[in-house]
Amino acid sequence: MSTSALNHNAPAARRPLTVRGLGKSFGGIHAVKDISFDVRPGEIVGLIGPNGAGKTTCFNLITGFYGPDTGEVRFGADEVTGCKPYHMARMGIVRSFQKTNILKSLTVFENVLTGHYMEARQPLWRTFFPGRAVRETELAVRDSAARIVQMLGLAHRINTPASVLSCGELRLLEVALALAAKPQILMLDEPAAGLNSQEARNFGEILKTLLGDLVQSILIVEHNMGLVMNVSDRIVVMNFGEKLAEGTPAQIQADTRVIDAYLGGGKKA
Amino acid sequence: MKFEKHCLWALMALGAMLPFVVQDQYVLHIAIMVLFYAILATSLNLVVGYVGEFSLGHTAFLGTGAYAAALLSTQYGWPIWATIPTAGVLAAIMGFIVGGITLRLQGPFFVIVTLSFAEVLRLVADNWIALTNGPMGIAGIPQPELLKEASNLAAKQFYYAIVWALLALALYLSFRFVHSNAGRAAVAVRENRYVAQSIGIRPLSYSMLALVLGAMLSGMAGGFYAHYISFVGPEVFRFAFMISMIIMVLIGGKGTLVGPLIGALLVTFLEEYLREAKELRLSIFGLAVIAIVLFLPRGLMGFITQRREARSSAATSLQSTPAADGRPA
């Protein structure tokens, strides 16, 4: 793990995320084996595959929740393999979780405000003796939190405790929380699970608006094929821990191996 | 946040006025104990309420502070102005050491290891006779020069002023911590460690900050206690202190700043007035804790805040009908 990599917080650098030969086994089972792909600036990349294909494990390996057995993860020129999760976040790679993970007892606004942690960080003594600078930062992050809530269409719920939100709202809140950390690369693990098709379509539209303005690129794991095919520039398909195919949505939909393994033959069968 | 701030100001203002109204030594003694316990409960609440880890070893810091103040003033003749802050610093260092070991654990593991830390310190205090005088404890901790000529009542008022100032400091630091980015980070760690890490928070930093801050505050309370009682024995590490602190935090409402104050007030008064029913007292407390955990899991303050929120949201949805102007919460 390179510690020099931790100082690169400047948003100016547009850097690709490069994954090479990533592998991890759990007690003799290869959960992920030799996975390589890139997420280039300005792209939405979809990561799809059947249940148990290793998509979430991939996420955990990239974001440092697991340490990989083999392979490397680079962010621009920095080697970030096996960095701690909070280091990854501080470098600008922020993820959401498959099982809804939010701060349950807080309100929507407080959740998103907490997400601004890195922006509002201050020296320790400033915690106890905040000066004008701290107050200004607080105002700025509160402003930004309100804007993010607004952007994801949760404005009417802004002071509602997260514990009483509907499933769809929770998923949006999760994305809001990740966005609040101002990531360069946003990694979403099944963000549309539990959404109905209308909600999923809206969600796809929201995702597209994020790109460029707020985040540089998005890596998304999703089972809702309508959504993935619609938003992704490129798609990586995994099966049994290995990479099966990579290409544009059109190429993937035509790929017979992908159809056999995951998409299903449909009418042709 | 506003509501909490106003409550704190009101309670502290009431506290400041008390010695001018009350001239009774006994009542003043109880008031001093209420404020002393309020500091302890506030400091424990930082760990239990905001980091969400249940520390049963908080007496370790209280005892460290008490012994530090006792030793510094009896052996080296330090005045009270120096011993209390030093007690706080030493307890904070102890907090850093204990935290460095225990905060890597969570849930029941954390509870057990912190409990054993306090127990080990009690054994040390009991057996390191050269330093701590063993079970005999350290007696005759000198009173400040100022009080040489003063009456008993004046001495009580003097100690009341000190403990009030300490509580004010404790509340100031806690308030700043809780309503800062650091406090939000601690709450994020309490609610969900994974989310906390995914937004760039290093969990250990903030659980450590809360623990060290709590340790410092209870160390200063311990230093005060040593001077006020003028005796420190191994029983400062006793579990009884811990039980009182826990009950106060739970009854008042963990995760709120006002809660522990209410808890300290209620429990100290109950302990005093139920003194005659010695054995029964503990049973009553036990039942009270069970009832609180079952019916008011967020404590009295949590309950009140919930009521206020429910009422204000009902008020906005009904466009402030008269029903909303009941008595103030």
C-alpha cells in the first residue's frame, strides 16, 4: 500500500481505475479469479453476472474491504491494492452496499450531511474551538447536503428519519450518501434492487445527470438489465468468479456466451 | 440542536443560582454529588451514546483521576488547581492506552475487556501498598489553603463552584464534540461501521477521541472527588460507581446531552431518599432499568424528543391546528 497516494485529493486529476488480475479465494473456492478491467474517466461501466459470480467480492476487493490474494488495483498512477476502505474513500473512490446500508436512526438530511465528512474535516482542536472558517465550512456542507437531497428527489423527505423510508427512497438515499463524499469514482452495488420499473427508469436518468458534474465515472453492479443496458457505456460480464466478456451493451446482448450464462436465450430457446 | 442547547443553558443557570438560594449544608452536599455524577454520566455517555460501545470500565478513569489527585496533593503538596487538570490528563492517557487495546473489539468483547481493565486497576490499588496504601486508601487529602478559616458551609459552596465549573467544561466540550464533524463521524461509526468507512471515516479515530475525551472528564471528576471527600480507596474502582453511571445514562437517554444530567439528578435523589431501604433500593433500580430498556429504549430525553418531533410533524401537516399548542415539552 502506498501512503503517498493518500495525499491526492485534488479533484482536477481525471484518473482511470485499473483492475489487473484480481483474485481472491475463500477456503479453496475461487470467489474472484483473474479479473481485469478499466473504468475510464467519463464512463459508466456495468458489472453484471449471475448470482454468486463474484461481483460484490470484486467491489470489496477494489474498495479494500477484502485484501486481494493476487492482482492489483491502480487509481491513475497510484497503486492502491489493499488500501484500507477509508483510504480509498479519501482518494475519491466511494461505494454503496448491496444490502441497504445507511445511518438508520438519522434523518435523510443528517445522513447526507454526515456523508460530507471529508469535506468538513478539521484539525482536532477546531472541534472544540470552532472559528469562522469552521462555521463557514459547516454552512457550505449543509448547503451542499440540501442540494444533493434535492437532486435525488428526496426533498419532501429531507427531515424524515431514514428508518421509515420506502425501499426506493432508501436506495436513493444510499446514492445520496455516497455522492456526499464527493467521489471521483462512484461504485454502486445493486442500487436499483427493489425498485419498480418506473422507479428504475427514473433512477437511470438521475445516474446519467451525475456524470461529469459530480462524479467522473460510475461502476455499477445491477441485475436490472433495462437499467444497466440503458446507462452503461461498457459492460463487464462475470461468471463463476471469472470475466466472461466485455463490450458495449449491444455487443454483450449479442454475445452467445453471455446469453448462455446469464441473459438467457429468450425466444430463441 | 437548538432545543438541546436551551435545555443545557437553563439547567446550568438553575445550577448556578442554587447556592444563593439554598444555605443548607446537606442539600448542598447532595447538589454537589448530583453535579459530580452528571460529569461522570456525561463522560460515559460520550462512549455509550455516541460511539455505541458499552464500556463497563469507566471507573478505571474515575479511579485513575482520584488516585492521581490524592497522591499528587498528599505526597507532593500540589494545590487543587493543579491536581484536577493533571488528573484529567493522566486519565486521558489511561484512556488512550485502554482504548488502543479495547477499541479494536466490538460488542460483548469490548464490554468484557473494559470491565476487566477496571477490575485489574482495583486489584493494583488494593495490592500496591507502597504507592496506594492498599485497602486503607489515602486519607487526609489536604483542603485548599483558602478553606483553612472558612466555615463548613463556605467550604461546601466552594466545592459546589468547582464542580459546577467542571460540569460546565464537560458540557461545553461534549456539546462541541457532538455537534461537529467529528461527532457526526462518531455517530456514523455507531450506526454503521461499513458506511462510515465508505465515506472516508477511520472508525478507530473517532471511537478513540470519544473515549479519551470521556476518560479525561471522568478523571477530572475523580480528582475533584478525591479533594471533596478527602479520602480515596480502592472502592473508587468498584462496580457500584459503574452501575450508578449506567443507570443515569440509560434513564436519562443515551445519545443525548441533556439525558445524563436528568439521569444524574433523578438517580442521586432516589439513592439519597431510598437510603433507608438499603437492599430494596438496588432492586428498585434494577426494575427501573428493566422498565426503561423495555418501554423507553431511548431514555426520558429520547422519549421527549420523539414526542416533540411527532408533534411538530403533526403540526406542519395539519398546518398548526390548535391541537399542536399543548403544554411545552
